Amino acid sequence: MKSRIFALAAFVALAALPAAAQQGQGTGRGSGSGTMNGTGPLVDVTKPATVFGDVVSLKGGPGIGMPTLTVTVGGKEESYVLGPYRYLTAQGFAPAAGDAVRLLLYSCDECPHGAVVAEIENLTQKATLKLRNADGTPVFAGRMGGRGAGCCGGHGAGPMDGTGPNPNCPK
């Protein structure tokens, strides 16, 4: 008798799982807005803006977070999130404090600062770093909008930043 009650209770509990899984807010990925295809937030390339300033610092790197360029603009410090650190180093991007820069920004309603950096021209070093294509997609996304073969042939496990094979992959 006890075993039948236990079996019935287990059956009821298992039957209720799918219904419970459908209720409430999920905790998985994919709850953001935008295209969700690896290209990042939607930007409006028809609304460019240009900012001139002097570099204060470039912070970020492996394990530190997305590189952020801090620039003094009109006496006020403003910070701009750039692209993957690996892409910046592959392009030789190394601004020094005090360098004069020009930033080309594209409007982005979904971005925290309302814009994304499309291009940085270091007027002091006479070098330009391109971060966005003419259509607003990131140049570092790699093939298929950053959803390609990934590191070592896996799917989506690599940096997908357009800099070539990951040197950390086994040969």
C-alpha cells in the first residue's frame, strides 16, 4: 500500500514538472533585446556623431573586462566601451595618455551611453582603429556575425573576434 501511494505521489510530482517549468520567469540566456544573432545591439548608422578629446586611459584586458577608453571631452571625462581586447591588440591599438583622438559614434538606443564607437582616429599617433562596418555590425564579429566555428572547431566557444585562430587552441 505504501509503495502504491509513493508511486502515485512520484507520478503526480513528475507530471507537474512541465507545468511548473512553464510558469515564472526563466533564468536562462536570451532574454535580452535586439537581434540575438551575435551582431550586438542595433545601431543607427544614419545618425553619426563625432567626438574630439584627449586620452586619459585605456582599461581592460584578459580577465579584466571589456576595454574602456576614457577621454577628456570639453573638460569632462567620458568613457567608451570598445571591442574585444584581443582584437584591439591584434590591430596594434595602444593609445597613450594625452593622445588627441577623434571618435566616430553611431546612435544606439539600446546601449547604456546611447552610442557605439565605430572608429577611433588617434590624431597624435596618426593611426585609425575601425570597430564597426558601414552597416553598423562589429568588424571583430568574425564570420556569421560571431556565431561561427569557434575555438578549435567547436561551435561558439572561441573568441570570434576576426583576428584569426585562437593561439590557445591545441594544434
